Amino acid sequence: MIERQSSTPPLAVAEDELLEGGECIVIVDDFPDIVLLLQDFLQQQGFAAVTAGTADELHRQLASHKVALVLLDIGLPDADGTKLLPELKREHPDLAVIMLTAVTDLQTALACLRYGADDYLTKPVQFTDLLTTLRRVLEKRRLTIRNRQYQRQIEQATFRIQLAHELAMKMNSAYLSMTVLDEILHAILVGITAEEGLQFNRAFLALFDESGERLVGRLAIGPGNREDGSRIWRDVKEKELGLHDLFTRIQSNENGGDVEVNRIVGALQVEAKESDHILIRAVRSRQSINVINGQCAYPVPLELLGLLQEDTFVIVPLFSPSRALGVIIADHLVDRSPISEERVHALESFASQASLAIEHCRLYMAMQRKVEELEEVTGELQKNKNLLVEAERYSALGHMAAQLAHSIRNPITAIGGTARLLARKIDNQEWLQFLAMMASEAEKIEKTLENLFSFVEQVKPVRERTSLLPLIRKSLLLHFGALKEQGIRQTLLSPASDIMVDIDSRLIQQALVHLIRNSVEAMPQGGELVIEVRQEEEKVRIVIRDSGKGMEDGRIGRAADPFFTTKMIGTGMGLTLVKRIVEDHGGSLTLQSGNNEGMQATIILPGVG
């Protein structure tokens, strides 16, 4: 018998929130009349209810419905309700159970509660007691679920704060090398995918290359497919890996990553000029894009969907105040759960940490390159100071020789010629003796001047197998200060592999220094210096090209002559020296220029036999 009464106490949870998302109540009893009466009453109270007469029917209802609570009779035809309780609680942790029985024995009630029942009602059931108990148990269940959710959110927030703190400490305590940057970025991806983090199944990181012309996949974490995903995260749970463990695994490179996911990120490349591509659009607009079932406000490239093997994912941009850096792509490949706005906002927080780390690293690496450049320049200047002094010595010697040629040679030639002319017209032996002496001494002085024209001693090259490209780079470094001061852009075009030549490295570097110096002096207001090196069949071609004022065609043929120059200061000895050095190596020097179109010097050296 079931008695009807009224009035129930107020609840801490709104009544329409006791059951959520299609949840229902299952009434399990082997008396059909009682079952139907209870079902009718619950439906009148706004509760969805289904029925079962046996334990087997109960299992089928649990499998086909989202059950929140079971009204379970202890005595069923095919099972004992008290023995059924542990199984139900084990397989359905959030399931609430109220036991129904005609037995009023206290020990039976305590046994039910001990096995996991939330409450116990005796027959005949009064509607007021049933409704009150039902609401209280459902309220407790809802509060328990919410408490677990809140606890989970607190744990996730704590994890994010802890991760952000550790990343900030790592960034602030040391300069970021590329190795450290990879560790930090990997840690961020772990935070995005970890169970105690954002719980995305996979995360991909793509960054723009140094030129900013291409977005290239850099790092990835997660499974390549759903089967591997289930295995990986089951392993993480079983080992109970925490934040510190994850950092340790990253540093020891234990997280090598799935081969498939690494293949995916390795194939991820997008040209920056493809402004309509969804990845470029996200980073240019600095707005996250959530793709659901392959659809969003913008066209989604089919090749991207095919590459990721997933049609639901979120794209979050990485950027600094001054430039776009890249994107993070995250998805739920394994569990297929929807990506909420809350998750997107949390992912944006991780993305800001990644952006800060990337920008910090790039600034440090730029500073480090400058320091290394200066150290290299200082080292090269120290090692090659004798080469520069020697170059200046040749210049000074040439200047002196030119002055001597101008001031002495013509008068001495006149004296010698006059003495020889008088000797032909005078018969006096004594006078002839003096005139012959004058002519002889004048000839000696002329030969001395000729020796001055050979302004550099004739040194035969001591050849040895030498790497050519490092030699060219060192020659450029010797002009580092002038190139920077005059705003000259320098470009070295060379093969991927080094070129070996049989040369005297000191003499060839001396020739290169002279040619580069000429180009730098031809561009006082800045310009472009290009050095191109090519390996041809049996020779090596070195082309040094500048954007200076060049030289007229009529003068270029005389450019390598001793003492020919177009400069206000200088003697034109340098190109003569270069030509001699190159020819002593069995090579050739050619010069090309157009009016006001720059100068091009081409050195051809024999290749290695």
C-alpha cells in the first residue's frame, strides 16, 4: 500500500537541476501494480521514469538510458538487491540507489547502507517520504558531482598556475637557447594535453621561419590515431605522472613522441602569402578559430583536414607586439568531446606563455649572434692584423713609388739622355769619362725606380688544400666595421657543401681583402655587396659584385695597371697585386662594369685535380 501526503523541505539545488541532460529514474520491483503507480507519481512530479521487474531488465535499462537513480527492491526474482548493490556502484559510480523492502529489520537497513545504498524506504511507501527522500538523494548526488567538477577545475587551475610559474621562472632565471626554448614549448604542449592540464588529446606547434615567409611545423605531442591515444593516456594515468615528472621526461627526451604525429607536424607548411589559409588568417587577425566538423566562418583547406586526420580542432595564434610568431593547433582526436569556449580561453593563456618564450628566445638569440659576430670579428682582426698592415704597407709603398716616379724619374732621364748626347759630340777623353759616369749613374737610378715599380716581392705561392668558403667569410669579417657603418648589405651565395682548392691561403685572402675593400670604398652611402662562389667543371669561380658607381669602359682595361687609379686618394696598386697573386695560382682576374652600375670582379682559380 502506498500512502499520499504533501509538503517537502526546501532544496539547495533547484528542482529542475536534480536531473540533467536526459537523465531518468529506474523503478525496479517485481510487483507491476506498485511499479506503475510509482512511475505515474514520479512523472506527475516532473521526473522521467522507466521500469524493470528483474535484475536483468535493470541492466538493460542502465545500458540504454542515462540513469541517475534506481529505486531497487531487495527481493527480486533473479537476484538479491543487497548483493546487486556493490556491482551497481562499481560499474556506475555516479548512480544513486534507494532500497525498497517490506522488511523493517535494522540490520538489513544497515547492510544496504554499508553496501553503498544512499537511503532505505520500507513498504508501504508514503509519497511524501518518497518525494523527500528522492529529492534529498538526487540533491546529494548533484552536489557530489558538482563538487567533483569544482575540485577538478581547481586542480586544473592549480596545474596551469604552477606550470605558468615554472615556465616564468625558467625564462627569468636563464637566457633562452634554442634547446631551452624547445623544452619550454614542449612543456607547454604537455600542459595542453596532460590529464591535469587542458586535456586536449593532441597539440601541434607551427612557427614562422627566420624570413617570416613560411609557417612551418615545429613540435607536436599526442597520438597519431585514436587507438594509440587511448594507450598513451592510460599509461600516463597508471604511472600517475605529475607536472614534475612530465618536465623530467621532456628533459630526458623520454617523450620522443609518436612517429605519426611527428610526421604530421613535419609536413605542416604554409606560405605566409596565402592570406586566405585558415592558419595564416588566425595568426594575422590574432584571433582563435574553432573548427567544428570541418566548418567555421572561413574555408577550411581539405589538405589540412587530411593531414590532421581530424575535422574538429581549435587554432590559437602566437604573436608578440611587433610580429606574428605562429599557431597552436589542438584537438580531441581520441575522445571526440566538443571544444568549449572555456577550453579555448585556457588554451589562449598557454599560447601567451609560448609567445613570451619564443619572443624572449629570439631576442636573446639575436643578441647572442651580435656578440658572436663581434667576437669573431675581433678574433679575425687579431689573427689577420699582419695582413691588414701588409695591405697598408703595399699602399704606402705604392704611394711612395708614385711620388718618386713623378719627382725623380723625369729629371734623371733628362740628365742621362743629355750626357749620352754630349758624349757623341765631344772628343775630349777626360770630358767623355765624366759624361760616361753621369750616364751610368743615371741608368742605375732608373733601374732602382724600375725595382720600385715591382712594389711587392715576387713570392711563389706555397699551395695546400684549403677550404675556400671559410676564407671568404674571414675576409668579409675584416670589413665588418665599414660594412655596418656605411649600411652595406652583404650576401654570400655559395653551394651547400664547402669547396676545396689548392692555394696559398694567405695570398688569396690578401687578394680577396683588396677586392672587398675596393667595393666598400665604392659605396660610401651604402649599397649591396654580393659574393658568389661556384664550382665549375675544372675550376672555381669567385664573383665579387657591388652596387657602387662603377667605372667607364675606357678605363676598365687599365684598372690592373700599376699606379692607375680613379680615386682622389690612392695609387691603384691593389688590383695589380690581386692580378699577380691570381695569375701566380694559374688563374685569371677579369673586371666588368657599366656606367654607374657597379663593379664586378671575377676570379677564376683551378679546381682540385
